[in-house]
Amino acid sequence: MRLISVVLSFVLCCPFDLSLAHAGQMRMIVPFAAGGTADVLGRIVAQELGTLTGNQIVVENRPGSGGNIGADSVARGPADGSVLLLGTIGIHAASKIYKTLPYDPNKDLQPVTILAEVPNVLIVHPSVPAKDVKEFLALAKEKPGALNFGSAGNGSSTHMIAELFKLKAKVDLTHVPYRGSAPALNDLVAGQIQLMVENLPTALPFIESGTVRALGVTSATRSPSLPSLPTIAEAGVPGYDATAWFTIAVAGGVPPATVEKLNADICKILTEPDVIERFKKLGAVIVGNSVVDAKAFVASETVKWNDVIETAQVKID
């Protein structure tokens, strides 16, 4: 019995063979509150990956510090690929806004794949007297700093894409960070804040119900989910173009063979018709690229968002 126990312990802990390292339970850390786009995408992947691999994948929401509390727990966790992270711009490409972090995202995390991209959408509370982007810009310039925008946290895509909007449009808006999009949206619907530049999948139900008003999408082209809604660029801010993106990532020490196996499994589920349809309904564009391409993409986006951080002087102690 003791010999069986020892062998089984070795099998479960071995970091070099994914099928062994993942035998039993895995975890998906979503570093934001439940109900946001990251949470929804993370749960879809966890469900489908669990079915494919035969493992139980438990989703844990660990919000705070723009996603960095949850990301830090993954970086410091077991380096066997059994703990996954639903990563974002704020974690992989905009961590420079923080003066110090307890971990180094560039070294202590590694992307497995870029899961998907989604446009964001500029939404306002119905009490805001602006029916389109041009009217909103006029209002913001008339009352600099008076309009408050919520985000999923400092450095999150909903924060950074809004900061880029402020730069391009030359307007002064006041940032109010939350521990995820869901609580921020609750305050927007309640009129506690005036606007958000929210991920489209999360904002869509509120737009369709009329509880918020959509003024424009942040992507270079219109979204199939809202074909009549203009892009912010065509509606008054030329050259403005930004999308949120999400990764599946693991700790930096996870062996390359394990990362590649995870990549193959995740990319496989992203080709399933049911998953494609679910992502499409959310307004998310599936990417599912290679490990090499994912790392190159993150490096490029880090340069882009670090430039925004420096230009806008967005710094958090």
C-alpha cells in the first residue's frame, strides 16, 4: 500500500508530463470579480478543457489590484501547469503603472495562448445628456474632470483603453477603479458613475435592456454584435483603435512541453462549433495562436501600453 501511495504521489507531482501533472483537479484563476468578461471566458475554457482532458477544473475568482493579486497567486503557485490564469492587458502589458509589485509578470508568468480579442464600448448612464460621441466630447470639455468613469481596476483593459481615449480625444475624465467590471457596471446603472469603456460582452446585455446608452465601439471596425453603432474613430476621435484581449497563462517555471500540450488542448477546444458560437454571441473574436506568437503579441502590446502609461502619466503607488 505504501509503495502504491509513493508512486501515485510521484505521478501527481511530476511536472514534465501534462497528463500526469494534471491528473485530478486543476484550477483556473480569474483575477476579477464574477460576472465580467474575463470571468465568463474563463468559465467557458475551464468547462471545455475539463471535458477534453477528463480533469475537474475549479474556477476561482481572486480580484484586486487590476488582476495582479490573482496573477501573483499563479506566479507563486505550482509550476506543473495545474493552475491556469485568465490573463489580461493589465497583467501582461500594463503592469508598469504600479511602482512595485510582489512579482514580475514578464518573468513569473508565461502566456499559453491569446484566447480572444473583444472590442470595448463607450457607455454612459441615461442621465448623461449626450446622444453620440461628439456630444459627449463637448460635454467632457465643458466640464473637465466632472465625469467619472469606472473600470475593472487599475491597469485593466477597461482602464487603459479609457486612458487612450482620454489622450486621443484630449478630454479630462476621472477614473474610479473597482475590483471587476460587474461592481463597476452596477454603479453605472445606479448612476453613481457616469460612464465606462467596457468590454462589449459584459456591456451588451445592459445596452440591449436600455439601462445604459452606447455611444461607440473602440475597435477599428464596427462590431457585428452592434452593427449600427459607429466606431469611436469614425464618430469623432480619428485614429483611435483599441481592443481588449485575454490570455490563458501559467507560472513562468512551467516546462515548455507542458505549456505546448496546454496550448494544443486549448486551441483544440477553440475550434469546437459550440465554443465558437458562444464566443460569437459574446462579441469575442477567437485567436488561439501558438505559444511563440502569443509571447510576441504580448511583447508588442507591452510596448504600446507602456507608451500610453508614460504619456498619460498613469502611476499607482
